[in-house]
Amino acid sequence: MKFVVAMLNTVGASRSEIVSLLRARGGLGADELAAELGVSKQCVRKHLDVLERDGYVEHAPERKERGRPAHRYRLTLKAEELFPKRYDLFARAILRQVGAVWGERGLNTVFCGCADEMITRLRPELEGLGFDARVRRLTEALRELGYEAEAERLPDGSYLLTEWNCPQAEVAREYRQLCDRELFVYRELLGAEVFRESRIAGGAARCAYRVLKPKKSRS
């Protein structure tokens, strides 16, 4: 049910049916889709145009023995995001095995390594920037990663960094270390004191961080 609702919210009811048919059949022409759905070919083409514009569908000509080649539609790699993915189950299974074999030390090594990787990837984008610009760029990077992040500058020059979505919430509910490493990453990247005020994995509606402006820092 959650999958159906998610797809409906993303592409709408009629286009969801088209996506499901293309997923099940591998590729179909507009006339075949129209017959399956019981609607006109023109109606199907309008929906296909929208799906193609949004990057979920692509078409390629299919050569026929007679007449003009017909277009055959299929899903793109981007369309995978419309279908449920439970990567958290796999991630938690791996972490349980790490914990069972190498204990708490092994888990900490994994989480520290993930944090270091994120710092290494993002640090070049923040180097040389002033405090305000660093906060803005980090917020943009978090949005690109699916955090639905926003930063509000407060009267004292500090920031309230809010994340309305946590891509790894299911894992973080079981492994608090993930949240602790996230806090460490933000402190390292911003070169500032950062304090967590709430976290989604702890039952809050949002993850919230207060970012204090360094005493000696250009904006």
C-alpha cells in the first residue's frame, strides 16, 4: 500500500498504471498500452509524454515488416526510484554481522569510515568559503542526498539546520552511532560548534542542529 501511495503521489494514478505495465511487460507500444488500459491511444501518448519529460520513460523505434516504425516505450533507470527499495534491511543485516564478528569496535570502525568518506567528498566544495557560505553549501549538499534540509540564519549569527527527512532513519533507530557520526561530520565540515536539538530516529518530526558562528570567522 505504501508503494502504491508513493507512486501515485509522484506520477499520478493513470501514469502509475502505465509505469506498472511497462515494469511487468518490459516494453510496450502506445497502442498496446491503450488496449490494456481501455483508453484512447491519444490519451496514452499524453501520459507517456509527461513520463518521458520527467525522465521515467524512454522510447525507441521498432521496425515493422510494413509501414512506419512504431515507438516502443520502456522504463529508464530513473524509474527505479518509483518502486520500493528496502536498502535499510540489507544495511542492518550487514551491521549485525559486523557486530557479531568484530563487536563494538568493528561497528565503530565502519561508522567512522563512512563519516571520513563523506568529509573527504564534501570538504573540497566548502574549502575557502566563509561561514555563511559553508552552511549554505552543506545544506545544498544534504538536499541533494535526500535530507530535505534547510538552514535558517538566526539573529545572533548562528544557524538552525533542519532536516525534514532522514534517508537512513531505519538504520539510525537501531544504531545511534550513525547519528553521532553525522554530528561529527557537520562539525568537521563547518569548522564550528554544532549541537543536535532533535533527531527523527529518536521520534522527533525533524533532525535539528544549532550551528554556532565561530568567534573569528568571515561571513
